[in-house]
Amino acid sequence: MNDIQIIIVCFARATGRDLSRINFDELARLPDLTHLPTTLRRESAYLTHPVFNRYHSEHEMLRYLKHLENKDLSLTHSMIALGSCTMKLNATTEMIPVTWAEFGALHPFAPLDQTQGYQRIFKELENALCEITGFADVSLQPNAGAQGEYAGLMVIRAYHRSRNDAHRDIALIPSSAHGTNPASAVMAGMHVVVVAVDERGNIDMNDLRAKAEQHKDNLAALMVTYPSTHGVFESTIKEICDLVHGYGGQVYMDGANMNAQVGLTSPAMIGADVCHLNLHKTFCIPHGGGGPGMGPICVAAHLAPFLPGHAVVSIGSDSAIHAVSAAPWGSASILLISYAYIRLMGGAGLTRATEVAILNANYIKARLEKHYPVLFSGENGRAAHELIFDLREFKRTAGIEAEDVAKRLMDYGFHAPTLSFPVPGTIMVEPTESESLEELDRFCEAMLAIRREIEAVASGKADKTDNVLKNAPHTSHVVSADTWSHNYTRQEAAYPLAWVRERKFWPTVGRINSTYGDRNLVCACPPMEMYMEAAPSLA
């Protein structure tokens, strides 16, 4: 109660309020509001790790946080070519409004007449996303791409039910789809039927026709990613959509690869009915680190009445599905980033960004495809905005796996591309439009140098097990150690190309047993010796 009294006095003095009407003695006699049932009271110690008790000044805390930041390779250091993730520039100008109290300090359920500025931004952003996708309406509510998938499928289910087609619950999903697609379909109460893909990574039209015919009476939707998860513009996409519509289904387009569409084509143009947009990909909200993200859904006119409503704030029509997020407009403050990006770029700028993203991917393809087989490409031999390099042959010829290449890229100062998705033993590269020719060339030079290192192992010039790839990444502690027992030099380990020396990023840890980590709970706790010392003697 003393703490509460001090807090009340502080606020009263700061705001000039009168405390004479408050009887603190009476307050002290109130029941203990912090009482918890005995069964819920914590008996064990908590927050005992030294990190929770070591930093007692802002300066020391700042240094600790900076120390952690220094371990993180980010876009401030080099290109992060994570295929399917679209790790593009998040411009400072776009990010600053998030810090403004006029937006960030508003409560999600503030009365609408107190949020007129936000309402205008919502409307303008919705209009822009409608124009970009070619659709009639938008819900800004979903907080992530997967949540957008779920919302879109629930909208489709509501549409079918409104037509007395509640039995339609089959979702056709290509085997190349993102893992969230089947998960979202199951959460939406649908049954998943997998559709095969051909050797070029495209949907197998014969299998699609067969599955659609088989399930025609219960077909609810097809979930399709365009460009495909394999980084290819499927030439049969309109035929695919028409086929599904012919059997009474709806087409859900996964918007993960929208960075290859904006300004050139659109979900509506190809014949889709609903899509989600990863604003934390194509539209510049920072991606990764667990969020926050945004996954608005855009829908054709016949699906608009079913967009999510909300129990507290009056939005949506009488036919709206239930809310999919706690707040009516999701993580509203970060919508400002995408709003600023679209307004700053304009239509011509957005189209140009798409063109450059596709150009950058095909530049990398042209430089590296003679050295690393490209797994899929379109009918004209081109990639979309990303491409997949097949590294499986190197395991046979040199014992080198995709993971070894990924780890070795760290020695060159690059974050690895997406590893073993959507095909095991491959890497998926997406440079985005944000990277310059100089940075693309650095990445290509690193990949070409690694290719020479692989060849050295294959030819016997380098040892099969003790080589720069199998031992990567090389930390500063290893390279600067008093002893060096490897069959290659320290310089070959840490500075494989001349330009690496002036922009070196040191990995904090070396190779770990990833398989063990995937299968066992590993705790970042004090060393085992501390537990051994504290354990009672068994003697």
C-alpha cells in the first residue's frame, strides 16, 4: 500500500490534483487485492540468471543491448537473400511515424471520433491495396500472413454457407505450398487435398483436373501462390483459376510473392477471389524476429460482405465473420510504414521496384547458373523474383551439403539464403529491389569462391573432412587462437576474398549440431558445472 500511495502522490503532484479527499488509512484497510490462491503462488526462485541482476545503470544496460546487437548480422551489414521472405529496405522515413505519440499512444478501442487521422490512413491504404490487387475491398485486421490465410478461408466458407453450400469443405493445395497453407485450411475447418507439381515446379494440370473433378461436389477452394513457391510465373494460372471456378470453388492466392506482381499484374487479373498481403514483405514493414507483421486480406466484390467484423468496434456488415484479431485494425501503428512506402513510391515507383526485383534475381541466375544448377525456371528460362539453386549433387561428388554452403557464407559476411525450402538440399535466393549491382556482385563472387572450394574438395586438393566448408563458420576465437591445426590457412578461413577484410563480420559461434537442437530442448542457462557444484553429494 505504501508503494501505491507514493505512486498516487507522484501523479497528483505532476497533474496538480487535490489529494485532500483521499483517505489513505481507509485504503490500507481494503482487502489484499494481490491475494492469490495457494495453489497458484510461486514457491521456486525466478529470474536468477546473472543477466537479470547485473545491470543497474542505463549506461551498462545500453552497452549490454549493443553487445547483443553486434551479434546480429542485419541489412546494415549486407544483403539478406532469404528466399520467400523478401528482406528489403525498411526506410527510416517510413519507420519514423511509428514513434509519434499521436499514433502510437492511441488505444486500439479509442472512440472512432477521436481517431479521425487513423481512419483517413486506413481508408487511403485500403484504397491503394484495392488498386494494387484489383479487388473490391480490404480488411486490415489480420496480424500476420498466416492469420490472413485463415481469415480469407473463413470468408470463403461464409460465402459458401450463404449459398447453402456449407458442405463445400475441400481445399486443394499444391505440394509446393508454404506450410502455413494446409495449417490454415485445417484451422478453417477444411479438409486438405494435395495437388502434385511437375518437374518445372508448376502445378500439375492433369492432377489438378483429376482432383477437382473428384471433389467437385465439395470443393471449397484452391490455395495457390503466384509466382509459385518455386519462383516461377506459371503460364497456366488463369486456366487454373477458371478450372476451380468451373467446379464451384474459390481461388485463394497466397500473397507471399507479391513483390513480383505489384504494378505488372494482380491477383484479380489472374482470376483469384481473395489474397492476403504480407505488409512485412512487399510493403516494407520489417520482416523477421517474430513480428510484428500484418497480413490484410483483399477480396472480390462477392466476398466483401463477409470480411471480419468486431465485437467491440462496429465494422463490417451483418454477414461478417468473427474477428480474427483482438484489435479491429490489427497492429495499426505499423500500417503507417506501408502507407508511407506506397505514398512515397507512387504507382510508377512501385512498378519499378517490382521490375528491379525480378531483374536482380535473373542477374544472379545469369552469373551463377553455370556453376550452380537452377532447379526451376519459367518457359522462357527466366526466374521471377527468386530462384532455387540445387546443391544436392555436391553431396555426392564432394560430401558437401547445402548447410555447409550456408555456414560458409557467414565467413564471407552474408546471411545464408533460405535453406532446404521448398526443396531439401537447396538454397532459395531472393535479392529484392533494394540491393545495388555492387552488392549483387559481392554475393555472386562469394558464391563463385565457395564453388571453387567445393571443387577443391571434390578433386582431392582439400581434405574431405577438414576443409573451410565443413568447419565454417570460423569465429574470431578460433582464427586468433595460439594453435592452428587445420589443413588450410587462417586467411583462407577468415578472409577468403580481398574485400572481406574491410567489411568482416565475425560470427559469434561456430558450427552447432542442428539436428540435435531440433530434437532436444536446449536451455541457454548457466554452465552445467554450476549445477554440478550445487548438487548434493551421492556418497
